[in-house]
Amino acid sequence: MDDIYSPPQDPLVILHQDHEIVVVDKPSGLLSVPGKGEHLADCLIARVQRVFPTALLVHRLDRDTSGVMVFALTPHAQRHLGLQFENRQTKKIYIARVWGEVAAPEGHIDLPLIVDWPNRPLQMVDHENGRPAQTDWKRVRTGGGESRMRLMPKTGRSHQLRVHMLEIGHPILGDPFYATGPARDFPRLMLHSETLQLRHPDGGRTLRFTAKAPF
């Protein structure tokens, strides 16, 4: 991974806003929250708070992952949404380009994950001590030595989709942590949070937000 943090300066893309929530399309290469040190202060929540000063964190996306992220605008909304994520009541769909042509049309991965302490923040499969992690996947298309996939995580472990794809032999293209050789030689991590479905904190109606993958 590059040591120099130079996040994209794209304008904020707002997908939805109301009195309780704001939903944005996060660019790849931008931290969700500040890192340690002044040089890692620029992040999505800081940019959102410049426009919506009361914005509160609900969930995160990896720095190199792009796509749909929701922020709460009130403490009530933060609690409400936090419980939905915690209780797996949200539905998330990611688009990924992966190495190799995936043979099966769909599948399910159930591999528990734990932080790889000597190499953190990397994660690894650990059947004894790992926390449960499940991912459903569907092949969208294949060709040219790669596959386009629709990934539906059932749990929200750190790096879950990245490790699960690696473990089935199809690392996500451009992954600076888990891809090697030609699979790594892409301008960005080819992982995008395309769809997020949740219940609105005020009234509970189901909302579905989508941002098209830029690759």
C-alpha cells in the first residue's frame, strides 16, 4: 500500500438528504474517518460535516472501496441505524471485478475471520478463533481472465469481501493487501458498494439507495 495519502478531491456526491439522514457516494481512495496524524485528517465524514455539521458516523467503507454510505444527522438516527447494522437488518450489494473466470453462477462463503496481528490491518481465516463471516455471491459475467461479481455480505467483518474472494481463488483486482502479481496491477481496488437498503429512522419505511459502479 502506498504510504502517501493523497485522496481524490472530487466534489461531494449526495444521493439523498432529509431531516434524519444523508446518503453519499464515497470515492475510492478517501478514508471514511480520520486516521492517526494530521496528514490523515481529510476523510469523508469531515467533508460531510462541512455541509451537514451534525453528521454522525454509522458504518464505514474501506479507504479503497467506493460507493453508498449513510450518515445520521441526529443521535436518534445514529442509534436507529446502528442497531440495524448490528442486527443485520440492512441489505448491502457490492460490485467487484475479480481475478480469473468464476465457474459457478453463484455461491455462499462461510469462513470465520480474525485480524492477522503481525500484519494488521490484514484479516485472515481462523476456524477456531475467528468471528462468523458469510457472503453470498452471484457471477454477473466473465471474460478476459476476470469476472464481474455481485457480492452480498451477510455479516460486516473488516475486509470480509476481500478475504472471502481471495479464499475462493478470485482476489479482487487492484487490492493492495490481498492481490498479488498482475491481479494487483490496477489503478484502484475494484470493489464498489452499489446498493444499501435500510429502514428510515423516522417511521421505519424501507429505503434503497444505489450508486453505479465507476468501473
